[in-house]
Amino acid sequence: MSTLMTAGTALADLVQVDLGWWKLAGYDLVQVVSPRTALGTAWIVWHGDHVLHTTDTLPHAGGWVANHLTGGQAR
């Protein structure tokens, strides 16, 4: 298990399954090759059969999941 810091919040439930594949609260965070990003990779957030979000880094992907689980941004 690893702890990821996102926006000042520790995501202690982040579990590494394999190289480039993490799980958080039932969501899969998978790293893929992407020539369109500066780092050459992108992160995809999956839940079941559905792609929900793509981003450039693991902290951003974990932050998206944490934000999604808390109901999103305040309105």
C-alpha cells in the first residue's frame, strides 16, 4: 500500500496492483503511453467497463477520484 498526497489530502487506500496500475475505492487508475502529453504517458480512471477521466499524472487521477467520491466541487 502507498499513500498519495493530493491537494493536502492523503489517499491511504491507494493500492498498487502492478506497474502502472493502481486501485482506489473501486476505481482503476491505469497508466498508458500518450504522445500528446509532456511526460509521454497519461492516466485513465476506469470504473467497471467505463472510462471516466483521463489526466497527466497519478496524483491528478487520485484527486479526481477523491473529488468524485465527495460529490465534486462546491457550488
